[in-house]
Amino acid sequence: MTTRDLDMPVTPANALTLGDAVLRHLVYSVGKDQSHAVERDWCVALSLAIRDLMVDGWMDTTRRIYKTKQKRVYYLSMEFMIGRLLEDAIANMGLIKEAKEFFGELGLNLSDILNSEPDPALGNGGLGRLAACFMDSMATVGVAGIGYGIRYEHGIFRQSFQDGWQLEEPEDWLVFGNAWEFQRPEVEYSVEFGGSVQRDNTGKMIWTPSERILAGAFDTPIAGWGGKHVNTLRLWSARSAEVLNLHQFNQGEFMAAAQQQVLAESITKVLYPGDHTAEGRELRLKQEVFFTSASLQDILRRFRLDNTNWNELPQYAAVQLNDTHPAIAVPELVRLLVDKHGLEFVESFEIARATLHYTNHTLLPEALEKWPLELFERCLPRHLQIIREIDNLFAAEVAAKYEGKNVDPMKAIDPHHGGWVRMGNLAFIGSSHVNGVSALHTELMKQTVFKDLHEIYPDRILNQTNGITPRRWLYECNPLLADLITETIGDAWVKDLEHIAALAPHADDKTFRKKFAAVKAENKVHLAAFIKQQTGIVVNPTSLFDVQIKRIHEYKRQLLNALETMALYNAIKEDPSAGWTPRVKIFAGKAAPSYTLAKLIIKLINDVAAKVNADEDVGDLLNVVFLPNYNVSAAEELIPGADLSEQISTAGFEASGTGNMKFALNGALTIGTLDGANVEIKDHVGDDNIFIFGMEADEVARRQQEGCQPWMTVSETPRLQEVVKQISSGFYSHGDTERFAGVVDNVLAHDYFQVTPDFDAYWETQRKVDAEFKDVDNWHRKAILNTANMGWFSADRTIRGYAKDIWKALPDEG
Ligand code: 26W
């Protein structure tokens, strides 16, 4: 096989061309001949052909790591939002051109084939996408990384709208099988729950669990740029230790006979099962324990292959906990060392603490996990004992350093308020490094949620600002811009995004600006077609494309955007000839199924869209679109076509954001608050090339503490007041005055996320955007400077930071 478009040494195991390999797989793996093959068959055949190529690099990488005893990095995450894998793999192997030509000759279109791959719905938000970008970057930079997570059969729900309301349906990305994974039936671990703990006559604690679930491994190879270094994503699937109760079955009790199996398998059915019921909460806790325990058992097994000294574990393994979801790793690792391998408790805790590291992704109190003691006692009695011992050890450590310090608020267990296990505190106490995901977020962590713990361990918290992979988020999703950049400055930027800085001087070149503008224009035509295909709404591709795509959450303030949209609608209606900049407001995102207010905000935006889009007075001056089922593939369509990126969270609440980086890299200008990584984006792209508005984090915090009166603010903000009146009077709900009472009440009575005090600043800044967009050439100059100055936001830079400061696992650059 040859690699024609990039000079990369991918050496195949056999001498087939890519086309021959695809045709062989079509016949012998898919079992179809060419004349009967449909797009999905071609997709599977192509995936298998590419996978074959990756396997050589995969085995080489694994052999090299074993031989050199390179330190391994284990990334434990509830979510891996990897997106479609085929295009990414072809790109990494340098075979895009060859694949295009092969299908072209058959009269087929490569992008149709790529689009027939289901999008693995194994994530929900930025945390999951970050894990996927990190997998790409670890492989590119040469870190020996293994991702560990859950192979959800149904992943996150599929979103559709019924009369504007969000509907949730099960995702079934696995129905046609998964060409990328290798099942490893021999890699299986038992994860236990329930039962009781007794002390035996030697004083040892013996846990007799009441439930046993088996975790089976499925491996997906993840190739870095160039395909030389290939890492593994290992996802666990649950099955019952008891296959089928044959006795019950033979008695005709078919349902009862399968019950064990159904219960066990429920653990890996869906991502984020509803947690408004006790059963749902218990299932979620079990999911966390399930994948964390299986992963740690696997890590210890691998370590033991060539090492007998447990104290050396931290020298060869670093385990990164992606938020608190795998925080049970702290007592679980101690348990495995003490109960299974006979180590002493204190020594085990030292080993665990030196091996584990914890990333915090949110300061929102409701997202900092805590579990009722009662639930823990019932499901994890041995772990609870160990956590108590850890708390005692921690208290002793503090007492030795600081006399009279009250440790109770810092302990993992909170015996008050009914009794809780605080997973954030547990993760902090049991890790050697704790990191935030942007400079501001890390600072706020030190001042708020982990203030006390930070005082005790001042060196433990550090920052690693998030990043994104430029392969997926520019090279693959935006081929027109990628080609223009490569044609202008060469292709070194794909492997090392810092090289993109060479584009900056071209911002002053009129011819280049024209080319850049032409690329954006074509991407917008493409996006307009996508919008029409998904929603039926026709938009004008020359309008300003204003995009807010992310989970729906109050702190992200889609409501602020919606309210401004309604105010703009009023203003346009009042004077349609006032020289408005035509705009398309594009929204996408899922609301958690039990998050009533977020779902009501979706309904409001859909109702506004219906009214505004049908209004002939307004025409192209304003359109509103809510795209259903936001996922990685949708983001890849939307981001290249955006002019304006909405990053308008209440300052202090968005830990980092990574969508903000994707947009700026693709030449969209940001309208945003000084929150999360926006602060650092502003520092890189320059104050003149970003639209910053609104209160800063300290002012927000002050107002929240003082308790402000939103209705007063509304009465002093006439545009907002009019909009609120309209919503309450049923203007957007066919006279139904009740429908949006929840939204109105939120804005007027609580407004915890400070929509009202930021409204005017947001409105004014949007009008500045309108004015600046009219000077098209200058707008593109700014857009180019955004793209050129985003080099630092590569996830490769982030991974090198983790490798150096946290994992002490500097990549093998050879
Ligand atoms: C308790 C359950 C739970 C699970 C997931 C609560 C919250 C989540 C989020 C979806 C976590 C998340 O995605 N956080 C985001 O992480 C990104 C990567 O660091 C940041 O860029 C975002 O600011 C942060 O919201």
C-alpha cells in the first residue's frame, strides 16, 4: 500500500493496495460482492482494511513499550466521546487521497461512506471529548497511554424534538457490530458488591460479597499522527457470572432464569442512567466501581508480568482519574494491595497516592459527586472501611503538621446531614497531583472547593489548560481550510500546531484574505445544506452564522442567547430597514433527561424559531435553528461554517470549555465572558480579535453572595423587560401563559446564573459584532489571526504538560 498524500512510512503487512485490501474485506469479511454492497458494507470493508494497517504499528508499539519498560499512563474515564473513527484513522495513516481515488474510480463518494459509520455515543460533554482528544494526542506525542472506560451498549440517548420538546430515545450504535474493536474474551475480571466483612482469627478483614459481575475487555487501537505509535482504548462490558439458571429454565421459569444476566448487563447499558430514583443512583455507583475495579486489576496484572516490588508501581504506572467518577480507585487500589496481595495498609495507601492523579472539571456543587453512606455501606462495605482508615491516616497527617486544625470538613466521609461519602475530597486525599483545566478554574479551585485541602497540601494543585486535537478539529473536519493553510505555510502544523503561527503575517495579505474568505463561504454553503437536510429550514449562507453548541445548562446561558434573540426580533420588527446584519442563530445540545428547566429552554428556543422563521417581515434578517441530536459528527459539520462562537457562561462556572478552542482554530470569532479558557484564548488571539463582555468571576461571586433582585434589574433593562412580558403573555406559546412560567420565574425570582445583569452588555456587544461583520475584509483579518494564534491550544501541548508535571512519563520521541 502506498501513501501518496503525506510522506509517512506506513509499511503494510502485505503488498496489497488499499483498494485491493478493501475489496478482499468486502468479500471475505463482510460477505458481499461489489454489485450488492451498500455504503455500510463499504464502510466496514474500508475500516477493516485500515485497521489491518494499524495493527502492525499497534504490535510494534506494544513490543517497544514492554522492551523499554516505558512508564504507562492509564486514563480512567466514564466517557470517551471518540466520534467516528474511520476518517480519523485514514487521515492518521496518510491515506485520504488514496481512499478518495479508489472510491472515485468505483463511482462512489468517500464522504458518503464515511458518514455511514455510526457515531459512538460514549460521552456527554467536554469531559468525554477531552478524553478522546487526549487519546489522539498521547498516541501522537508517543506517551504509552491506555484509556479505560465503559463499552455502553446504548451510550447517551438520541435526541429528537416532538412539537419542540426534547424526546430521548436509545442510541444503538452497535447494532451493525463495531469494526474497530477486538474482543478479548480471555481478559476478564470479577467485580464484587454487597455482602459483609468479617475479621478472621489472624485479624485480617475478609469480605464476602453477595454479587459478582464479570468485566470483559474490548480493545480499540488508537493511532497517532503518522501511525507509528498506536495506543489502546480498552472498554469494559458487563456480564453475569451465572450464564443462565438452567434449573429455573427447565422449570419453565424463563424470565427468572435470565434475571441475573439482565441485572448484570444493565451496568453497561447506558451512559448516565436517570439518577432521580434510588435504583438509578445505585446503578451509577456500580458503573463507576465496575470499570474502575476492572481497570485497576488489569493494571496490576500488567505490572506483575515483570515486577515483584509493589513499591515500584508508581515508577511504571500513572493513573489519571478523569473527574471523581473513578475516585473509588483510591480505596479500591488500597483494597487490592492489602486484601489480595497482602501488603500493609499504610504502605498500600502510599503506593496508591503516588500512582493516582485527579483532574477536576467543575466547581458546580451538584456535580461534585457524593454518595449516601447507607448506599456505600450496602454496596461496598469493605471500601467504606478502607475510606474510614484513609480518613484516620489523613487526620493524623494533618495533626502532625498543624495543631488544632479542624479536619472534619476535609475528610472523605461527612457523618452529618444523613451521612455522605465526598468523592472530591477522597480523590484529593488519595492523589499526588490534582489539576484544574484552565488557569482561572485552577485558581478558583484553590480559593473555593479545595481551599482547606490546598492549605494543607500547597503543592498538590496545579493547572493543565485543556487542548484539542488539530487532526480531527481542523485537518479532518475542515479540509478546505486545512488545504489552504498547508498550501500557504506547509503541513508541519498538523503534527505540531505551534507552526500555525506562520499564518499570522498572511492576515495582512489581501489575496490570502480573499482565499480565506472563499473557504469560509464554501463551508457556510455546506452548513446551510446540512441545516436544511436536518431541519428543513432554509438559511441564507451569506448571513452571519452565530453558533452555540454544547450541553444545555443554566450556567452556559443558552437562555441569555435566546433572550437576546427575542429582543433582536423585536428591534427588527420595529424598524426592518435599520441596516441590520442578517443573522442565523444556531443552537444544538442535549439536556439531561431529568433537567426540567434545561428542557424547557429547548422548547422555548424551538418556539421562538417557529415564530421568527415564519415571519415574512423579518425574512433573512433573522433565522433561528435548533439542530437535533448534537454529537461529535454534528460538531464537525457546524464548526467550520461558524462566523461567531458563543462562549457566554456565567463567569466562574465554565471550567475551561474546549468548543471555544475548536471554533477559534477554525476562524470563528468568539463572543464570550472572561470564563474558563476564554481568558487564555483572549490572551493568545489578542483583545481586538475577540468580543468580551459582562461581569467577571469575582463580581459574579459577590452578587451571588449578596443576593440581588433580578426583577429590579429587569425593570431597568427595557429590552429585556419587553421580552419577559411577551414570554409571560404567551407571545411565543399561542397564548399559553403557563408554558414558560418556569423560565420567567427563573429569570425574575432567582437568576442564580446572572442572566439579567449581563443582558445589556451582551446586547451591546452583539451590535458591535453586527457592525464589525459588515466590514467583511477586516472580519476575515481577525478570523485569520484567531486561527494563527491558536497553536498553544493543541492537546499535544496539554499532554506534554501532564507527562512532564504529573505523570513523569516523558514521551518517547523516537
Ligand atoms: C455527576 C455527573 C456528571 C457527569 C458529567 C456531572 C457533570 C458532567 C459533565 C458533563 C462534566 C464535563 O463535561 N465537564 C466539562 O469538562 C470539560 C473538559 O475539562 C471542560 O472544558 C468544561 O468546561 C466542563 O464543563
